[in-house]
Amino acid sequence: MTRRAGTQETDLVLERAAGLGREFVAGLADRPVGPPVAVETLRRALGGPLRDAGEDPRAVLEALARGADPGLVASAGPRYFGFVTGGALPAALGADWLTSAWDQNAWTYVASPAASVVEETAGRWIVELLGLPPSTSVGFTTGATMAHFAALAAARSAVLARCGYDVEEQGLVGAPEIALFAGEAAHATILAAFQMLGLGRGRVRRVAADDAGRMRPDSLRQALAEVRGPAIVCAQAGEVNTGCFDPLDEIAPLCRERGAWLHVDGAFGLWAAASPTLRHLVRGVDGADSWTVDGHKWLNVPYDSGYVLVRDGAALRAALNVGAPYYPDPAAERENFHVVPESSRRARGFPTWAALRSLGRHGIAELVERNCALARRMADTLRGADGVNVLNDVVLNQVLVRFESRSADADAFTREVIRRIQADGTCWLGGTTWRGGAAARISISNASTTEADVDRSAAAILACVRAAAGKRA
Ligand SMILES: Cc1ncc(COP(=O)(O)O)c(C=O)c1O
């Protein structure tokens, strides 16, 4: 094969990129997690005006890697417990690199038959793993937020179509009012999706939740009885602070009786369905109309990776429908652009396909169960210590903690301990407000986290509690 001019240069650039990537990944477990870096340092290295003349590609990569390094967070590493953050499985990371090298436009079959078939296949695997209706349509989104957007666009379309109203054609002005419901502890991105869809986040009726954040079915029943016309209910599988699950087996029949569309936010918690020992937590999940789950959280696919799942694929397609004379046949059986809000986009199905193949059914269940066991280990270690109050029943991978001291206000003390933990760099966790008080969130979602990581992190957390209380560690 003759090689084009410039191929050798591309080889060298890719080799260097692979080398720099390998170095970073190899050092992940030993890097301080969340290093303190001044933004000015980064601006000095990476900012400034764009130069007139272009530069050698390898020199550009070196400059990027050198300049970015102090500002890179070891969030893919084993002791990053902030937000809900997964790492990157080796197969998924490798497939992600290939995705860039292949540079496929995944929007339509004809632009990348491989990307289409891989998303169709991986989508079917996810539906099977989660025990959802086999006919469910799946779209690959940037994350849960856009998956909510797509699912709730389908919901909006379907509930208005049942009233004889075509929202895609006519818009919302003059549309019948849709009653919107979400639990008190619903994730902010549910409200964001309603906001972006023109339904108004301020119009969402918040349904009372119990102390753990689970939507109360009696309150939902009552709230549904108070309204007429089309309705959308958002429940969740995996509350972001406590990890608890709304009682879907009670909520789904209420929605069905009322003809309300039920959407389930399972950004991370829906993966419990893939584990025989945890599946009971999502009992009734298959009674919903749409679901959201992320790949970049618990499946440990690199960013970005989310999935929208909709029982009635026709509703999803109606909501996201776009056409142009040069577009593929509108009657085509399945096109990626029918099921996500974008047209041109990254072929983000490849890393998901690789993650699922590399773990297999058993590996996925094992990953979820192992992370939950590590969360319990963390909670058990912290619970016995002076000044630590574990606030939640650790049913999944989330641990919610409040720090207390005899001499200081608990909110201020909790924030101070969090500050110290973040500055220490052994592990990283973030703060939240729970039931009106400050708390720390520990989310264990990384496939590479070990018992030793948890023990080392717990020791660092306790040392910060003692130091904040003025005692010597
Ligand atoms: C329950 C829940 N829903 C939605 C989201 C938003 O996910 P994303 O950042 O992928 O859009 C999160 C993120 O933590 C979450 O925990």
C-alpha cells in the first residue's frame, strides 16, 4: 500500500498522543485527587492570543499536555468520590480512542453503517440487561440531561397527540396544558429538561418524599387526582444523595390508571437492574414509558455517554423528527438521528459496545455489587468514628455523611471538613444540602476502586475530621 504524504507525520502525532495518554492513565491512582491549581497558572500556560502562524502538531500536543496537566483532575481514578463519576474501562477507553481515529459521523446509517449497527446492538443489550420491554427504542446521548430532554420530548408529543394536538407542528402556544409531576428529591436535570422543552420548570408539581427522598405513592395518587388532562410523572431510580429508589411498583400502576406518562431518571441507579441481588430495588421499572441511564457514570464508559430509552419508539421519533430533501429515506426502519436530539455527532456507541462486551452480563452485575459493597465498607468505617454521622441507609453506592463537633456549628464544621479533604488530595468528595443541613456525598462508581482505596480514603477523611476539631491526627 502506498502511503500518502503526511501519513508518517500523523503516525508520529498519534504515537505521541498514545504515549501521553498512557502516562496519564498509568499515574491516575497515584495523582493527588483534585490538585489545587490557580486558574491563573492554567491561563498562563493555555491562554493568550491565537498565534498567526500554525505550529507543529507534536509540539502542539506537548504544549497542551504540559499546560493542562496541573489542571487535570484524577476523576477517572479510584479515589474520586465526587458527584457520580465513573472511570474508564480499558476496552471502553481503547474503543473511544478508535472512535476518534475512525471519525465517523453517527447520525445516519449511510454515513457510518458500523456506528448504526453498533448502537442498535449495544442498545438492545442495555434493554435486556435492565429488563425493559424488548421493543424499547434507544438513543445514545451526551448524558442523562439530554436523555431526559429526548424522553420528555417524546412524552410531551405522546400525551398531546392523545388530545388530538400535534405539538411538533403547532408548537406549545395554544396547546392543552400538561400537568407535570416530580418527586421532592428529583434531580435538577429533570427540571432542566422541562425548562428547555418550554413546559416550565416552575410548573412542576413536587410530590412529597419520605426521609430518604423516595416519592410517596399516596401523595402522587392525591396529586394526580387533583388535575385533569394530559400528565407526565417523573420518578427516579437512585437519588443522587442517598441512592434510594422511588417505589416504582406502586407508582407505575397509578400512572397507568391515570393515563399519565411515567419517566424514570435512573442516571446511575438503573444499573441495579443488571444485578440479580439488587434488581428488587427497581421492581416495577418495566411499567414506565421512558427511562434515562448513563454510561459515563456506573458503566465506566469515558465521557460523554448517556442513553435515552423509550417504550414507544414512534413517540420518540415523532418528537425528534427532522427531514430535508438530501436526508436519508424518512421511512427507514431505524436511524440514529431518529432517536437523539442531534444530527451530526460522535459515534459514541463504540465505547459502550466495548464496555458491555468486555464486562459481559456477569461483569456488569459484579461491578455494581462490588461498588455497593465498597460503599457499605466506607459507611461502616466512618460510622463508628467520633464526629461522623452517616445519614443514609446505604442501599446502593452512595454514602451521605454529616460531620459534627461539640464546639462548632455542624453545618460550618461539615463544610470545613470537606474543604480539608479536598485540599488533602487523598480522595475527593463534594458537599450538598440534605434536609436543610450541610452534608458530604461519597459516591463509589469506579470499576478500579479497591478495598484498600476505601480504607485509605476513610483514614484520610477521619484525619481531616480530627484536624478540623482541633485535635492532632
Ligand atoms: C439522578 C441523576 N440524574 C441526572 C443526572 C445528570 O446526569 P448528566 O450529568 O449525565 O447529564 C445525574 C448526575 O449525577 C444524576 O445523578
